[in-house]
Amino acid sequence: MTSSPRYSHSRYLSAGLWFAQFAVAIVFAASGLFKLFMPIPELAAMMTWPGDYPSSFVRAIGVVDLLGAAGVLLPSLTRIRPQVAVVAAACC
């Protein structure tokens, strides 16, 4: 009698977690890159708030977004304190 292969739920949960982490990191990274490198008038046309604040503040928020993207991915990729990824995702 042949038995069917058994897949544990943890494998699917792990794949789902990796997918979610990459998706969140991509969104944070894209947002950060826009805020860092796009001219403020063009950025203000896409989002309403950047035109109301100094450009240095908008650029600083871009850096924070990039750090958030790194904070979501790097702990799990390096396997050094992966709990930090949860905190980074919640804080950003």
C-alpha cells in the first residue's frame, strides 16, 4: 500500500510568511525610494502631504521607510533574532 505524501501546515505557513515579508518589504522600499529620489513637486502630485512639509523631512521619512524594509527582511534572512521582523512590520 502506498501512502500519500504528507505536507505539514508549517511548510505552507512558512511560505506564506516569506511571501508577506517580501511584499511588505517591497512596498516599504518602493515608498522610501520615491521619497528619497523623486523631486518634491512630482511627489506632491502623487501624494498630498509632501508639499506641506520641508523636503528634508520627506527625505528622512524615505530613509525610515528603507530601514523598515530592511528591518522586515534582514532578521529572517540572517536568522538573527527573527522576532525583530514582527516588531519592524508593526512599527512601520
